Amino acid sequence: MTAKTDLFDLIKRLKKAEKRYFTITYQSQEGTKSYMTLFQEIDKMEVYDENALKNSLEKLDFNVENLAVTKVNLTKAILRSLRLFYESNSPEHKILSMLLEAEIVRKKGLYKLAIKLLEKAKAHAVFYEMHFHIFEILNRLVFIHIDLYGNVVKTRLEELFNEIEELQIKTEKQARLQAITYRTMLISFSKSSKDPTFKAEIAGIESQIKFFQIENDDTFFSKHFYFFTYGTLTRIRGELAASNKYFEKILELWDRHPHIRNINARIYKSYVTTYLNSCHLLEKYSVFDEWLEKFENIPDTNFDEEAGSFKDFYHITLLYLLNTHQFERALELVPKIEAGLEIYRAKVNKSREMTLRYNVFILFFLCEKFSEALDWLATLKLDNKIEAKADNRSFARIMRVIVHYELGHNRILENLRTSVYRKLKKQAQLHEFERIILDHIRLLEQAVNEKAKKLLFEELYGKLNSLGEKLGINNVSGLEEIICWAESRLKKIPYLKAIEAKKKH
């Protein structure tokens, strides 16, 4: 986005209802014909081209010398229209609008009307637990009542002071729990458990949170932050069942407060994903279809929400379908994932993008669609440490060698295998698992017939199973997938049959 394309980008992000509202609002107003002409011409464009825009405007008797000024005024008009459009849809916008109206009538000396508007705004803010706005409204009510000071007003002032004091106590607890939660998130997301400071910082969080107890009259978000912190701490300790229960409590809390849930749909959906991730760790897949349907039925109202829903929904859904071997359903998602990665590329962080691409690659590999797997593998930036975990990068490199072997790319296979070997060794990622596979690929390249290949796959299958018994099959990234691959080639059965056999076993 550049300064020249700001207006174009704004118009292109407008939804149909927003465009209709703007058109109805401004079409009938005098002096706005140039706005509407410019709006309509830009809306027709697929790609912004200033020269093409000027040419089309000149044909409509538009004074292009005033284009820059008209663009600025049109931008302001669209933003004003959006404010009015969302005023009726957003409780917060309603509250802010009432605060502005109350201030206007107060300055005109209409104090009773100002109080009426502020009390109405307060009722909205209390209902939606918007405590920052409640403080602001109470302060404004206090100043008006001070101006009207008298015996009757004195009683009301005492009531207002009590409300402020009670609110302060509640919001102080919420603020402290919020700070603890954010600190927990920062540590768990940014630090490895192997970091020497990790345990000490988590112990510090645990020592703080244990002094809090949740009461029935605590704020919604006090309860939310409390459950989330304990959910994260128990997950870090490896208490996955306990962690899952805390994340379940969060969703129960949100569902008991639908009015708050409905105006915070994006946040709610992110916690549905958090809960499903914890279910995934427990292999508790029976709840997925129900919750994914709930997720999809919550509408997104803007681009940010659409982007957030895209990265969360397709990540957890693909994970679910892969782990429950619903490969046909998973393949149906791929075009939507590919399109979404392009549409929302500015909003999908590199780590999540990498995970999505990696899982699509695995999907194609499992389905023995090796050409498609190679195409997706080519999109992984394996040298960028920010974009992928070390074990995933190592496994992806190993998989690249296997895919080229499957495709019979003998000309490049030897050089690729040698390059991967050196790269992993340099990065201290050449462990027993990687050595076994690369050594066997080298031997498979040299195999003179099918009998020799079968013996090599038999040996590979045995070594990998022994490694799984020694290290734990889930402790080596990709080990289970390669065992199934070796078994499918040994027994000459489709990869998916080997996976199903493994699942039953």
C-alpha cells in the first residue's frame, strides 16, 4: 500500500453493504457529484492506474486538476460514512456517540439531558463490561453533579463515588490478572523450555497467580484471564488433561455471556482454536466437527477478522483431518488454503504460513501425489530460522530427498543428498534418524534390481522401528511417517494402507 493507492485500497476493502450505505448517504447530497464519480471509477478498477483513472475521468467532464483534493475529501467522506454505518452495529460506537452527544448538550446548559444520555451510555457499558468507558462516564457524571451541587445532588454524588471505588477494586484485580496472563503468553510463545531463564520466569508467574481466587462477582475478563493463565501453566507442566479443562472453562464462560461473545467474535474464535489445539494434544478428536461448525457459523465483519479466521480455521482443521486420516476432506481444503495465503499474506505471520505449507506438503506426500508435494515443498524457506522450527526444517530437507527419489530424479538426487547431509551436519541437525535415511537413499540409488531394493527397505524399516523403541516414536519429528513409507515400499502397498495399518496397530 502506498499513499497513491490508499483510496483505491480503502474502496476495494469495502463490503457491499458499506458501499451501498455510502452511495445512499452521499448520492443525494449537493456538491458531492465529483465524489461519486471518482468513487465509481475507482471501484471499477482491478489494479490502480493513475493515468488510466485520469483518462476515464476526463471523459466524464471531471476536473482532473482537482483530483488530489477530491481524493482527500472522498477518503474523509468514506470514513465518515463508515463511522455512521458501524454506529448502529457496535455497542462501543453507540457509547462513544452518546458521550459526544452528552458533551454537546452539556455545553448548551442542558444538564438533565446530558445526565440522561450518560446514564444510558453507562447502562450499555455495564452490560458489555466496558470498564474503561464506565470510568469515563462516571467521571463526567460527577463533574455535572458538582456543577449542580445541592442537597439532592449530594446523595447522588456519594453514590457515584461508591460506584467508582467498587469499580476500581474490580478492575484492579482484572488488570493484575491481565498483566500475569500477557506475561505468561510472552514467555510461552517467545522462549524455549530449554532456555535457562524459562523455568525461573514460569515459577515467578505461578507464585503470583496462586494468591488469586475467582469469585462469582468478578468481572468476565478476570475469570477469563485466570483460566487462561492456569491453562497455559498446566500445559507447560505437561498436565494436558488439566490444561484442556481450563481451556474448556474459558469457552463455557464465553457461552454464558453471549452478548460479550458476539461483540468479541474474533477473540472468541481464537480461543476455540486454543481449545481444539489442546484437544489435539490429547487426541480428543470427537469434539472437532462440532466446534469447527460453531467456528464457521460465527460471521466475520472485516478484513482483519477474515484473516484471523483463515489462519486459525485452516490450521486446526488440516491438523485434525491429517491426524484422523480424512485425506479426501483435507485435499478439498488445499485450493482454499492456497487462495487464502495470497489474499491474507499481509496478516498471516510467517510461522503460521510455514506450518500451513508444511502440512499441505505432508498431505500430498501421504497421498503419494509427489509432484504436488514437491511444488509445496519448494515454497518452504528452509534457511529462515524464524519461519520454521529446526526439527521441521531438518525433516523437510530429508523429505525433499525422498520426494526426488520417488519421482526418479536420479540426475539431481546424488548432489541433493550430499548437500542435505552437509547442511544438516553444519547445523548440528544430523542425528541418527537423518543418517539412517540418507544412507539408505544412497544405497537405494545404487540398487541394481527390485530384490536389492526390497532388502534395503526391509533393513530401513527395521532400523527405524528400533530407533522408535529407543527414543520414542513421537519424540522424533517425522519418524512415524518414514516408517510407514518404508513399510509401504517393502510390502508394495499404497502409503495410505500402511498408515491405516499403523493406526489399527
